[in-house]
Amino acid sequence: MPSEPLIQLKDVSFSYGPRPILQGINMTIPRGKVVAIMGISGGGKTTTLRLIGGQLRPTRGEVRVAGHSVPDLDAPGLYALRRRMGMLFQFGALFTDMSVFDNVAFPLREHADLSETLVRDLVTMKLNAVGLRGAHAMMPSELSGGMARRVALARAIALDPMLVMYDEPFAGLDPIALSVVGRLIRTLNDALGASSIIVTHDVHESLKIVDYVYIVAEGRIVAEGTAEDIRGSAAPYVHQFVWGERDGPVPFQYPSAPYREQILREPSRAH
């Protein structure tokens, strides 16, 4: 009998006041897989992560993580669930006044009652996994963008989470660093037996490492499938997004009245 998916979103909608952000989202994240959520800015991708993490409650629908209904958890239950999650924020979000070592040690010291000797060994292991054991004494200001992202990844996996969520992990990286971080996400996910959710605009790097993709537009899932499905899709929105086309369902020009009509309607301006 197949195991229950780690995460299920069923008919999930969310609004900020009268403004709808998500509308009837259905999403399944299996255990042990890497899943990408893609789409243009403002489509609801990061909001989806916040619903999974319990920072937001859906207006309608069901959000389940590891068998728990996230909106129904009390504060201790929600905190216990979050301790089993790792998060890599956009641009890393390292603590600027802490060394690399202390950044990675932070979740271990905060959430686990461990001796400093064990903390040291675990931090060394995590930094070694991302190739930065030798950078343990450096400060974030001394790191390149790619190194900072790898330290943030080591911190995200410090507690061996069941789920790691990545919010734009490739933003601002050069091609070499981008490729290194992408391979680390895939390798560490498989080594931990975890599940990973990547929210990203970087189509081509993501399609190299993911098992499944959801494409979100205007708060709805407009396409889903494997990397091969998405690359080969003839759907106009998907094709425009994947291949970065200038015009299509997402227009280059912001909607406006015809120029002559607009001029006639606007009051004259004194020069």
C-alpha cells in the first residue's frame, strides 16, 4: 500500500482581505521527492510555502503536513511540526553578526538539548556536506553569494528535517554557484530521505533536479507534470514562461486604452 504523501493541499484558497491570492489549489508533495513551484512574481508561490509552514491560514480548503491539519494545530503542535522543517530563505538570510559556525549551530542550540561537543561535530558534518568545513570561522560579510547560500543550506538541514523549503534559492548566483547549489539540493534531499519544495523563477536549473513541477498563475495551477512534460508543453502560458518569450498570455504592454482615446480623456497640462 503506498504511503501517505508528506504534504497535501486540497481546494486551498487564500485572500488578503478582498484580494484573492490562491484559488482552489490542489497539490501533492510525495515523501522523498523534489518538487518545484514556478510562475511569475505575485502568483502565490511564497504564499503556498507560508500556508504549509503555518504562518498563514487558508481562507478555504485543507493543508495537511505529515498527517496533521496545519490550520488546526495549536501553538505547541505547530512549533513541534516546524522543528521538522528546514527553510532556505531568499539570499540566505544569515545572521550577520554570527560566524558561519554559529549560524549553522543556531537551530541545534535553539531546539535540541545537546552538548557543545556534539553541536561542534554536527555543524562540522553539515558544513562538510556543502563543501565549506574550512569556512567555519568566517563571517557572512566575508562570503561570496554562492558560499552564503551553501551556509544557509547547511543551516536548513541542521536538524535533519523531513521537509526543506527553498524560497528562490538560485536568485543572484553566478552560473557556477547556481549549478553547485542545485546539485546540493538534489544530493542532500536524497541523502536525508527528505522532501523538498523549491519556489523559483529559474526554470532551466530547476528542471535539471526536480521530480515534479507545478506552474502557478493568477492564484491557480495552470500546468503540472515532470520536467519533460513541462519542457515539451505546448500550452501558451507554459511555453512563454519556460522559454522566456517577450509576449504571449502574459503581455509585454500593461493594459491601457488606445493612445488617442487616452489623450482625449486626460485633462490638458500646462507646460
